[in-house]
Amino acid sequence: MLPDNRKKIIMDELSIKGKVEILELVDLLDVSAMTIRRDLDELEKNKKLIRTHGGAALPQVIGREQLFEQNLSETDLRKKEIAKIAVTLVQDGMSVLLDSGTTTLEIAKILKVRCNLTIVTNDIKIATELTNSKLEVILLGGKVQTEDGVIVGSFAENMLENMFVDILFLSADAVDAVHGVTSASFEKASIKRAMLHISEAVYLIVDAHKFGKKAFSKIADFDSITGIITDSTISKEEEDIFQRKSTLLKGETKERDIIKDQ
């Protein structure tokens, strides 16, 4: 097969998959790995692709992955801001209910070095994180949503009816000044409502980008919430709106800024 024909097939594969591996091209084109590497090198010189470890990718695919990794890193920092504030509210001897979610997982990572706490959760990842800690950990039973390891359903809700906790860290998909706190999932909203009923204090933990939005299923109005904990990227407009709804705890790079409701 002529080199130009091989390169056309390689680019056709890239246009479909975004990425290709040298070994799969060897099988597809029935040539040596050295020949494939030479073709990829020439295509890279012509700015048609970018060489990767063991293969190649379209430039736009690499750009998307780098942007995703950057966004993921920034998101992690915001969740850590929120978690650092949340754990200051947890005192020795408390029973703590950690709702499912990546931010509550960050809270668990900090609390795992503590002792004399009881942690209740419906998130398998959180329970796993707390394995080998000195905490008492209670994992609710019931239906497992296999895509994220979250436990929902009537069995879990019935377990909650027999408990009472000092503090709940509640997650949500959206928070709106008019429609309140909402979730994209009816089942998750249902178990979150059950959590609210057994909790002395309720702190809503949400990334700033969730404000001003509403999702499918209602969880609660603001009169059921003790306080809201968010990150430092919240806009001034949203800060003004939601500090009138509840006590607002806002993360900062170096220190937290606590804004009392007025």
C-alpha cells in the first residue's frame, strides 16, 4: 500500500475515534510498527495530528483533554474549600450524616483522621474512604445506583427513620432563590428529604455554579436549611441573594468569609 493511502486511512480512523494506537494501525494496515511510526511522524510534521505515547490523536482532542483536566483541578480546589469550612462545624462526639457526592467525599477525607465521631452515609465511596479510620461508620442499605455508588430507596429511608443525627451535610444539583433546593433525580431527592427530617442542623454544600438553577425534583425550601456553604467563586449578586435566604459560609483562598444573614 502506498504511503499516501496509509496516511489517508490513519486520518480516517482519527476522524472517527479521535485517537489511534500504533498496534491497532499495524493490524489494520498490515505493516510494521516502524512504518506506522514513520507515517505518524510525517503527519505530525504536517500538523495533522499529535503524537502520543503509543499512538496519536487529533489536536482538538488533546486540547479538550487538557481543558477537562484543568477544569477538574479547579473544581477539586473549590470542593476542598467547602470541605475545610464544613469540618470546622463538626465537634467531638457528634453524629454526622454525609449525603452522597464528591464534596461530601472531600469532607470525609478530612474527618477520617478524627475520632469519637459517628458517620452515617448513603455513599459507598465515602464509606470506603473511611475504612481503617477510628470513626464509627454506618452505611445505609438499599438500592445501589451502580453509576455512582449511591444508595437510595425505601429501605434506606426506613433505616433513617430510626436515627437522629447532630448535623447533616446535604448536597444538591441546583439552588434557586424561588424554587429552593432541587435534585436531578427523584430517588435522590426522596432520600435527601428523609435525611432532613432526622437532622438537628442542616448545611447545604454546593459549588457556586449551582446557584440560580433548578433541577427536576424538590428537596427543600430554605427554611429547612441551617446554613449554606459554598466556594469563593460565588458572584456578588448571588451572594447578596442567598445571604438573605440563610447563613452563608463562603470559602476563600486563605481563610473563610462568614456572612451572617441580615
